[in-house]
Amino acid sequence: MKTDVEQSLRTLRWRDPPPEFLKHSLEVVLAESNRKHRVSEWLAFIPRPLRLPLAACWLLAIYFRLTTPEAIPQATLQNYAKLPPVTPAQLIAHLAETERLAHELLEQRRGPIPQL
């Protein structure tokens, strides 16, 4: 027979939290309230007519930063860094191979000349 979990929790006796826990909780809450107070003090230095345009500029800057892709993704840069350096001889060999394949494809594309 299953017992109701909520009912069984209500019947338990709960101990009071230790004083260290309560002290730590109070310190965290006070630190958070001080941080919020600092932000309001910092905003007080900005002249009132400039607050709204400045906030709009910050929002636009955040939007463009988040939506603009990187020129080259970081993973690609890391993969390039792992590759050995390319020598001029390798570049010339690659160029010659590319030209050879291009000429072969051009000949295949031309094929036999159809009769008129």
C-alpha cells in the first residue's frame, strides 16, 4: 500500500538550520544589496538626458556582437595551427595537378564534335 508522500513529509520533524547557515545566507543577501546599490550610484554619474541614448547604443552593440559571425571560426583557426607549414614545392605540385585535372575535364567536356 502506497503512502502519500506529502502526508509523510508533513509528519516529519524538521530541525532548525544551523546558525552558520543563517549567517552565511544573511551575508550573501547583504552583498547582493550592496552590489545593486553600487550600480545605481554608477548610473547617477551619467547625465539623465544621455541615459536613454546610451542604453540604446549599448543594446545595439550587444546585438551586433551576438549576431555577427566571426570572420574565421576559432575551431578552424585551431585546426589550421595544427597543420604543418606548406612549402613552395607543395604549392607548385598542387598547381600542376590542378591544371592537369582542368585540362582533362575540358577535353571530356568538349568530347567528339557532332556532325552537322
